[in-house]
Amino acid sequence: MKYNSLKDKKIVVVCGWVSREREVSLRSGRKIYDALLKKGYNVTLVDPKIEGWKPVLDGDIVFIALHGKPGEDGTIQGLLETFGIPYTGSGVMASSLAMNKVVSKKIFIASGIPTPRYVSLEDFNSIDRFVSSAIESIGLPLVVKPVSEGSSIGVSIVRDRKDLDDIVMDTVDKFGDIFIEEYIEGREITVGILDVDGRLTALPILELVPKKEFYDYTAKYTSGMTEFIIPARMKEEKYRLAQDLAVKAHKALGCIGFSRVDLVTDKDDNPYVLEVNTIPGMTDLSDLPAMAKAYGIEYEDLVEIMLYSALKDKR
């Protein structure tokens, strides 16, 4: 594809707004805005929390750089579709499915995609039964997660039974819907998925080695807190399998244009899909730009490829 057909369009990069990931979104938005300026696009940067939504709806194309709810869960995608404004990335349904980690896991299981075992609070009429079921069916250690948050916000690894009840109650109080997942001791890896000239491509796998216990919010967005290893140190057949599973997960949720698929491997390098991120971070410390660069795609070119996903059919 020749990337010039949108040069005469008014591009709006929307970022910030009201999610728990607001600050990261602002950083992503600024980087994307600068990249599009360098490429010669007519581009405006808008934070709806400050400027409202009118400047966004006045655009010809919207580049969504909102992370977490309600920018990544289909809400804004639906708004833009109502106004007939093309936007980057996945459509309403895929965005909604990917944001809900429990629904995503059900789709992964139905699609034959390995994912860690789990129990969901929504399936129980009491928290005590929920916790007991997790202990009996999965066993320690466990991971307690909000159903619909990004950037590992609210995620806790629990190794001691005496800590579990308090952590569960605290997470429910803060986030509402939660689930408990099997903890798999191994590598944390992520795979970027990018539609390049109509071909869905799995980028080189990034292995994440955080200085903290796992790749949490601080490790993701603080310089020096995580070592990036590209390509991941995996057996070749397992490496290819992880890439294949990432593409399969992207397709299973109906994602469009690009995504980032997070996985974990066990001690034998067997990969398990954790979740799909439909609007990956695009900061200096973010995973997708690092993987794209390892593939040979510089940041400005990556942003341009992502921009043209706005022309794809979201249905």
C-alpha cells in the first residue's frame, strides 16, 4: 500500500480522557502525533477531558490512543461509528471482547487456544465459594485480576493462603468484577500482530524480564525497570507456536489492523495466551514499537501502518 491517500484528511489523535491509564495514554498520543507530523499529515492532538469531544468529531479520521476503559472497550468505537467517522484499530465487538478478560478466555478455550485455568466471581453467589473453588480447582500460587483493566492494574500474585481473602476483597472493592487465574511460573512474553499490506504478521517475540515480581504497571512505564529481550529465548518450535497462537487469538476475537498478545510460558516453553490488547501502548518504553523495530519497521512507519487500519471494514 502506498501511504499517501490520507494526506489531505484531517487526522485527530485522541488520548488522555478519564481512564486509570490516562497518563500513559497522553504519552502514547503525543508520540503518535509527533510521528504523523513528521510524515506530513494534517494532524491534531485532542484530550477530551480538557477540550471535549467536538474537536474529535470534527476530524475525518480518528487515531485512537486511549488505553483502558472507556476508550478501549468499544464505547468510543461505537460513538465514532454512529457519526460515521473512520478510526484506527479494532471495531466495537472485538474491542469489547478483548477488554473483558473472562469472555476472551472463554473464546480462547472454544478456539483451542491454551490459556491458564481460571475461576470467575460472576459464576458464584458468594466470595467465600469463589475463593474456595479457586483453591480446590487450581491451587496456589494464584493470580487475582480485575476482569476489565489494562496495564496490569489491580493484578496480584498470591502465594500464601492467608493473604488470599484480603487481596480478593480489596480487588473487588476497587474494581468490581474479578477472576482468579492459575499462576504459571515461566517467561512473560508478548507478540505484536500487525496487518502489513493485507498480510497478518506476527512480529518478533519480546521477552520481558522485570526487576519486580512481574510486569506490572510500574515495570511497564518506568525506565530501567524491565529488560527487553528480542527475540525471546525460547526453543524454536515453541517460539513459532507462540507466534501462531498470538495470530489465532487476534483472529478469534475479530481484531483489526494490529494488536499485542500477552502470553506466559511454562518451564518447558509451552505458551499460554493471557489476553489481547487492541490499543497497545506507543510510548518510548512500550512493547509494540520495540517489536516492530526488531522486524525492521521504524516508529513513524509503524504509526502510519496503524493509521491506515482506519480504512478497513470493522464489521
